[in-house]
Amino acid sequence: MKDEFATLSRRDIVRLSALAGGISVAAPGWAQFGGIGKVLDAGKDVVKAETISDAELKTYFDEVAAETDRQNPIAGPKDPYGKRLATLAKGLNSHDGLTLDIKAYLVKDVNAFAMGNGTIRVFAGLMDQFTDDEIRYVIGHEIGHVKAGHSKKRMQTALRASALQKGAGATGGTVGRLASSQLGDLFNKVVVAQHSQKNENEADDYAMNFMKTKGYEPVAAATALEKLAAMEGDKKNPLQFLSTHPSPGARAKRMRAQLV
């Protein structure tokens, strides 16, 4: 979501923190303010979004992951996709201090995603197009997003924006109320939202190191992106998720430069 709420300043946080804990509702000039209770709640939510613990964030990610798993068919251990993913991800129960839960969705889209709790989901459509090492690059890339703090920051931003929108609604503002408690909404804001060039480069660099450290074929980082670039140019079957990602062609060149 791109608006003024996505760039909340420290001063705004302090101000709303004061509303949450430092101003009496019965104080002169505030008693007749009908929306004060909601504003106080919004202020508390903003402060909580800034100070939320890693354990609390994990709970949010766990709930979103459970909901996405409920809505999508998961490849079981006897399914060809499940068997293949289990084989190529052998030994990846954890990496770099992160416990991983890697599964395949029986969905035709060419896509994958990760969450801050170690959830990684690879779509069957992507597995159809990629070699084993190219899928390993994707896994490393998704771990990179988590380890760089991208997922955590997005969750905090989503919670922060939601709290401010509730406050705006309470005071008669024009901003619509955002139901951030809805898991699908959190998924869209945390997982599907626009990716910056900087974030993608950080995740790619992490993935390259991941490939080399694990003894996988590092050139797969480049060839996977080159395949995505070719798909991007397919006007008949464009990949929707590439509309929110920087050019895979330019990223492939960066990866090839790291092979020498």
C-alpha cells in the first residue's frame, strides 16, 4: 500500500503514543470528542506495531501460512511434486538459524513465496519450468528475503498502516478502514506487495552465497532469472507476479557477474 500512512514518522508515533497513554479522556476539550476511544485504540495499535516482538510476529505469520495452506492444494509425500521437492530440499530443514517449512502447492502459476516464520511455498508451475538447482536458487532467494528482514518490515508496516486507518475513520477522515486482521489482506500486503530493486538484489546476493555454500550449481541463479526474463517477454502468457518485481533480465546479469 503506497500512501502517507506507509511512511509514518517518529513524531507521529510519539504523538499517537501520547493519545494512547498520556491524555485523559476526561480532560477539558476532549470529553465531547466522540471518536476518542477509537483513536486511543489506534494509537495503541501503532505503538504495538513498532514494538511487536519476534514471537508475536511469528504468530501472525503462522496464522497467514495456515490460511494460505487451507486455500491451496499441497503436494503430499507420494505426489510427484512432493517427492521431487523433498529430494532437492534434502538437508534444508533449517538454514542460517531459520527453521524451514518447504512445501509445494499444486498450482499452475510460476511463483513461490516465503514468510518470516520460515514458511516457503513453491508452486508446481514453477517446478515444471525449473531444474532442481534453479528451484534451490528460488528457495535461497526466498530465505534471503526473510533473513534481510524484508518480511518482518512489511508485517510491521501493514499493522502500522491499519492502526492509522482505524484512527482516521474514528475522526471522520476520508481514509477507508483497513481490515488488517483479515489474513488474506495481510498476505497481500506482506507477501504479494511491490518488491524494490534493492530488496530483490539483496535476496539474489543471499541466494548466490546460499548456492555456493551448499555446493549447488551457482549458475542456476542466473539461468532461473533468464528463464523468467523469457517468460516476461511472452505476450500470450505473461507472468502476473513479474509486474511487481524488478526486471529479471537485469538481475540475471548481476548473478552472472558473480560467477567469475
